Amino acid sequence: MIKAQSTYTLTIVGSKEETIDTKSFTFKQPKFRKIKYFAGQFITVIVIIGGRKFYRPYSLSSAPNVDKELQITVKRVQGGIVSNYINDNLKVGDVLEVMEPSGEFYFRNTTLVNNIYLWGAGSGITPLFSIAKEILNNNQDISINLIFVNKNFDTVIFKDAIELLKTEYPDKFKVTKFYTQLEINNRIDSVYYGRINSNGIEQILLENNNIFFSQHFICGPSGFSENILNSLIFSNIPKDAIFIESFETSIDPSDFENLEDKTIKIIMENIEFDIFVKKGKSILEAALDFGLDIPYSCQTGICNTCVGKLKNGSVKMIGIKNAINHENEYLLCRCFPLEGNIEILLE
């Protein structure tokens, strides 16, 4: 089985309101066990709300070789239990338990890259901001192109900090802005009023040199990310130069057609639990509703935290294609009961 992740206890030493619905929280690094991470990775925050433990991943907006402390930036989400709790309740002096950083969304330094494109929408700026700071401060020969989509001026996260980077690195840091709720299809300098589309993406690429020696990082809603990805591929950007961070999972309703309500057995700490899984709910969701304290994080199949070993029966993976490896291990967040007397071992 995959080794359990380490946890850290962090103290909040700073809180800043970025927009009306978004706050940044700064944490003091542990004195004797510093948290190491790559710019663009996320940490998982563990909070207890109403007696239930919740795990939520938040990208680090700090940069490891730039910022002394750690920082996450949390935007409110409609119906978001944890994000709203964090914004409403956390303050300087509070202590949080977090899991160690993880994620594959980070810059790979190579001599072949001289341009980095950061494509972000809304709170998707969080890991991109970390990557931008890291590269601008530590890679003299690489230029950054940030393409940032927001609803209007008031929803821009890190507005002042981005402008400061532009002042500090005028020859290395270029920002193109899109405002979707303002006047449509109008452009003034590097500001577009309207939604980003394939024509706009193509124009941005044409205005910059050496796009074939570039890396592209995309973070935003699934529709936004898919649009950028397709346009980059159409422009002959190699797939291995494109990285996407998403905590959303694209689901096809037809994936659930052969599923039904089912009771399964989960074995945890040598105790057997009979868990009722309602059609449409993942095994992880059902186990958490039952009250089992199963470690998890992203719930989209990218962090490899909620691992279980299938001992009997069959399950269906939705949103990702296969088990983690050849030892019958599955991610419970993307795992749905299928047939037989299903037994899952948690170690």
C-alpha cells in the first residue's frame, strides 16, 4: 500500500483579504521540520466541523525559495463547507493540522525552456502565482507570460502583487488580462474585455517568440482548461509541455448506468464495517458519511491518498481509468461498487 502521508501542525501568523470572497493565510514554518515543496504544489488542510473531520487541498501561493513562510489562498465556494468555514473562522494565532505537500503541477527546470505561459481563471491563479514568483526570482533566462481571466476588476486575486512583479521584472513578466463581465470583444493594450476564446489564445501565442521552447501551466474551471488545452494542441504545442491542475472531475452520466445501491464491507484496523453505498456516491463518500476516518485530500484521483485494496468483488473507476498499480489497489474517491460481495482493506 502507499505509505501514509506525514502531517504537520502549523500556526497562522498572517491573514489578508484578497477580494470580498477570498483570503490568504500565512503559516509559520515549523522550527525543526521545515516543509519542503515545489512551487505549484498543494497542501491538504484538516479541519473538524460539527464533529466531523474534513480534508481539503489548497494550492500554496507562497514560493519555496522566495517566501520565508507558507501561504494558502482560499476562495469561498457556494455550499463549500470547508472554504466558508476557513474564511469565516480562522484567524492569526489559530493552529491547523495539514498534510505534506503533494501534486505534479510544478515547474520542471530545463535548459530548453525560455518561455513559461501561465493560463489562469479566478482562484486558479493561486499555484500560478507561486510558480511565477519562483521562476522570476531564480531563473534569469526564462520569461513569464501570465494570462489571467476574471469576471471584473474587483474579483482579481493578488491584484497589487501582480502589478508589483510587473514593475520589478518589466522585461521578464508580461500580463494579459481578460474581464468576462465587461464590454465584449474589445481590447486595450494587454487587457481584453470579453471571454477568452481560441482566436484570443492564438493571438497571444503569435505575439510571443519561441513558443516551441515553452511550458504551459493551466489552472481554472474544467471548461476553461479544456479550451486552453485544445488551442495549445492545435498550435502544435507538445503535450508533454502542457500541465493542468484541476480539482474538478469530468463525469459522464452514462458511467453510472450499470450501478445500483449496494452494501459493501470495509476492513479498517482489523474491524469490519458494513457500509451502504447509494448509487452515485463513491465508496469514500459513503465511508465518510458512515463515520470512518479515512485519509483523503483532492477527491479527484490525483493525490493518491484514499487508497484501498480490493479483496473481493468488483468495483468501477469513474473519472480515472485504472487502479493505481498491479496489487488491486484503488482510489476510493473515484471507486463505485459494481458486483459481488465487495470487501476493501484499508491499511
